[in-house]
Amino acid sequence: MAVTSSKDFLLAFLFAPGAGGVEREPIRGITRFEKLVFLVLRDNRFPNLSREFGYMPDNFGPFSDRLQDDLEALAGIRLVEKSPL
């Protein structure tokens, strides 16, 4: 799958094996998810996406309005499931 948009990137990220080696492993908490995506984008393999997400400093670390909007859109079409902790 070619990563051509921020939503493509988020889907690839979410469906990739996690720390436990399991595909689609749940990520506990939006703050953790924001930080993980930020750290992956820092290595500049996706320079256009780094700018597209437009991370800003926040109280609990890096924050992206775009990431929040994309997650809501993906949840709205049932590609991503959000659940309370």
C-alpha cells in the first residue's frame, strides 16, 4: 500500500504489528498514539506528512489537530474503532 495521505499513513500505522508483535494491537490512549506517530514522523521518512500533521507542543506532549480529525473520519467510516479505556 502506497502511503499518499495522512489517513493512509494512520491506517498503515494502526494495522502494523505493535510492540508485542501482534497486528492491529490496540494503542491505549490518544496521548500515547499522538506521541508514537510524532516519533515515527521525526525520522523524516515521510517529510510531507510531518508538515501535513503540523504537530504543536501541548501540555502532555506533541499534538496534531489533523491527526484528531483524521481519526474521527476513519472512525466515522468504521475503519478504526475507538473505545474508552
